[in-house]
Amino acid sequence: MNRLAQEAVIVGLARRLHDRGSWSGETHLQKATYLLHELFGVPFDFDFILYKHGPFSFQLRDELDSMRADRLLEREVQAPPYGPRIVVTERGKELEQRFGRTMGRHAEALDWAAARLGDRGVTDLERLATALWVTRDLPKGRSVQDRAAALHVVKPHVSMASATDAVRELDEMLVEAESVAV
Amino acid sequence: MVPKRHHEVRDAVHVFIHFEDAERAVIDSRPFQRLREIHQLALSYLVYPGASHKRFEHSLGVMEVAGRIFDVVTRPDKVSDAVRDVIPEHGGSEHQYWRSVLRMAALCHDTGHLPFSHGAEDELLPAGWDHERLTREIIHSDEMAAVWESMRPKPESDDVVKLALGPRKVEKLKLGLSFDAWQAILAEIIVGDVFGADRIDYLLRDSLHTGVAYGRFDFHRLIETLRIIPGAPEGGDGSADVDPQLGCERGGLESAEALMLARYFMFAQVYYHPTRMAYNEHLKDFLSAWLPDGVFPIDAEDHLSRTDSEVLTAIRDAAGEAGAPGHEAARRIVNREHFRIAYNRQPDDVGARSLATGAIAAAAEHFGADKVRYGASPRRGDPPDFPVRERDGSSVSSLSLSEVLTRLPASHDEYVFVEPSMREQAKRWITDQRGSIIDQALAEQAHEEETTT
């Protein structure tokens, strides 16, 4: 994807998450982008490392900054103590329309992300995205328990029970992703 | 006579910088001494005559500031129960080890800089290389290994790399290093986007040497109020598991605001001053022509032999010898005949039209590719959010508290520079053609993407 097309897809994701009632802060966009890239092969040009709340991309952070500078997105400040939400501007919506075919190509994956992730909080998203990270990191075919243990090691504040639930849910998502055309 | 273990040097910003024998071994090493010959602000001294300071004193300053921040945020009375598990026991061996690694990393964080610092980096190294990767090579070099080996406790070179580069560069360079919560905070202390010692020192130091007072802020107060605290909640299910970060006490918010204002003004006034950016283009042109194969060597030994001194001598020689590689660019630098602005990004060059300046620069090459240059600052957004500890101990988003931070504009500077004699002609042409150039560039971008299968 060229830069503008990639920005259009991020706008499409942010808009869908927002429409689904997501808090739509930076962490929500970070985790949703990671899951879309890894589960559906949406060709974002971002590398991720295990960092804040699990997989995190500084390149995506810079892209979100840049999109705010270009008035495609803006921060919606919240009452204390909460961090800001990220909302799509009219210019952002125009960009999405300009890249209609690109948006069509990824619509099903973006809809999936909005439906599956839209109502999830930061803690849930951290668990799910980190479950995917350890699943990709470990040799193929490792058991739910092995992967949950690995998740617990990299995120000690996630209990084994919670890590196990996250890995199970991720496995469901992997199956769902196979049935979604991209 | 008792050998001296503690040392101090005078410093223009911090008055005194203190260090110990082990740190002196790093300071005395060739990679660090080379920084005496690397200008902190590249050719900015052609715009701000006082800006002739070097990476050497900046790196000492980063060590000093990083050490002060570490000492404040790990003091037992400053550590809350919410984050106590993350921080090693005060005064214990692990605490001492990481304090030492932090200061070593702060010293080493700029050792990979090419001559003229950032000014010539992007296009003058082989693909996949940048100054941070060179920094990593130096930290892992035999020369530095001998220095690490002599220390007690001996720092692991990968630990020094992690803190010197931080997660952003580790991600970019795909180094495969991971950060636990403690290491992530230590890296933030040096290279963090918000309160990094690198940023604190360069704003203060560059402000002092350029004479641009906007870069000053109350860093003493700021450092005293820095804390390791849980991140502020982002909505949804709240903050229970949020990773700890570097934030500040509620009483430090105003000094943090001043830091962000300093950053904004210094970027606009100094770091992306258009004349500096024009000189930067001439410097790149010169180096591309002068360097063997157009790129700097990546071998650590060759890297250490290249400083601003050799480059400046070469520029002066090339400027006086028609036909020498890079003569034209060298002549422009020496004679101050830099390119002039023909177009700068307009307020409506946003949204999809954000490609305007780049497209105009490309189209303007019909005047001759050697007569037009494009220069841009990073497309940076508004200030980053950081957690603030309220008096009741809770973490609150800085943006939910500070109207100053929410109103600080995003800055992005882009320019089309042209050969001085054709400036007016180019400006008229751009005024006439701007609309059609942008429309065509947009259509090409959309077509290119929409036809991708």
C-alpha cells in the first residue's frame, strides 16, 4: 500500500471501532492493527515489538501522529483521568472515499475487527494481542497451556487462568480469520 | 597518594558533571573522544553563529541528567506501592548495576553519529543502516568490550545497547531484543519521547548555544517531580494492568508543559529552520559526490576515522577547485549561496493534499534536477500523552488536565528550495501550476493503489 492508501485503511479502522462504541484510544488502534496484520494479512507497513500492553509499533505511533498533523485524525480529550480518544475528521472520511477499492478489499477484515474488538478494553486487547505474539513466536502446534505459560512469562500481571482464556479465544479468532476473504 | 575515583568537569548547562573511574574509561575511549569533532547541530552554525557545540558535551550532559532522573525516581520515598515490584531494591546490586548501565548507555547513545550528526544520515549509509546501528556496532566492538570487561559489575553490552537505543530503534533495526517493564522505563529515561534525558539536554544546550531562549525551561523542577507511575486509563476496562511509565507529579505539570513548549519552538525556530535545511541539502550533495561510492563506510574502524574536521577540510578544498567532486555544493556552502525557498507547505496542504509539497518539488524539476531540492521535517503530531500522579496517588492523563498541551499545534515543515537566481520565476510557476500538480499527484496515488491486485 502507498502512504495515502495505508492512511485510508487506518481511518477506516478507527471509524469502524468508534461506530461500534470502542473507546478508540491509541492502544485500541495499536492492537487492532496488529491483529489485522497478523490474522488477515492486511499489508500495513509496520514492525511490532513486545512493549506497551503487548505488541506495539513505534512506526504506527508515528503514523498516527502524522495523520493528526495532516488533519485526518484528531484527539478527543476526555475528562480526567482518561486518555484521549482518536476520532476521524471529515478530511479523513474523504480520504477513505477516495480509496474506495482499497477499502473494499479490506472491508471484511475491518468489519471483523470492529465487531470482535470494538467493545474490548485495553486489558483484554493486551491479552489477546500478546497471545497471538507468543503463538507466532513459539514453534507451531504448541498447546494452549504452553502458550498461556509463555504469555504469563512475558506479561506476569496476566494470570495463568486469564492467559489460558486469551489463548483459547485467539484460537477461535484464527479459525474465523481463515473464513474471511481479504 | 590516594587515586582519584570521582571526577567532575565544568559544563555550560549543568555547571558540573560528575563521573567515576569506570565512566571515565568510556569518556577516554576513542569512540567517545571522536564526539569532540561532531557538531551537535550540523551546519546550523551558518544560521546561528553560536551553534558550534559538539556531541561530546551533549553526551556528558545526557549522562548527568539520566543519572539525576534515575536517582529521583528510584528513591524509596518516591516509589509508590503500585510500582514497587518493578523497581530493584534501592542500593542493592541490581539497582547499582542498572544505574551504571544507564549512565554508560547515556554516554554511548550518540557514538554512531556520522559527521555532521543527523544532517547527512538518511541517504549516506547503505540500506538498513543508520547511526543507531553504528552505535550498536561500537558498543559491541572489541575496543569497548575491553572497557566493559574492566568494570565491576561488568555491564552486558546488549543491556547498554537496549538503553542507548530504546525500543523504537530496536524495533526499527529488528535487533530482536525485548524490554521488560523496568528496562522500558530505563530506556525512557534516556531516549523517551516525553522526559528523555537526551531531549532535556539537547533543548537546553542548543538553546544556550544558538541564543534562542525558547528552549529554556525549569528542568530542575521537572526532574524533581518525575515519578515511575502506572499509565493513565484509556477507557474501557480501566487501568488495573497498565504498564508503569515515566510520568510526573501533579505539581510538575507546568514544568512539563514548558518542556513541550520548548520542544515545539525549538523545532520550528532551530532544528527545521529553512536555511539550515537548504544547507543540509547542499551537504548531502557534497558528501554523495565526495565519498567513495557515495556512502559512508559502516566498518567501525573507518567510522571512527571520519569526523566533521575531515569533511570541512574537503568542503573547503572542493569549493576552491572547479571540477573537484562536489565542487558546486561545496561552493554554495562556503560562499553562502544556498538555495532559497520557492514554496513552503500551505495551511490547506492537509488530508489527502498532504503530498502537495513533495509533488510540487518533483514537478519543479523541469527547471533542472540540480536546481531544485525538497526538504521536510518529520511529520510530527501534537505532544505525547503521559501519566500524571494526582495527590490521591491516582494516575491521570496529562491531556485530560492540561489545556496547554491539548492546544499545542502539530508542526510539519516542508519546503521546495531552488537555485537563488530562479527563485521568482519558480514561485510564479508554482503559483500557476499548484492546483493541477496536486490534482495529478492525487490521481496517480489513487490509481496506483486502486489498480493493485
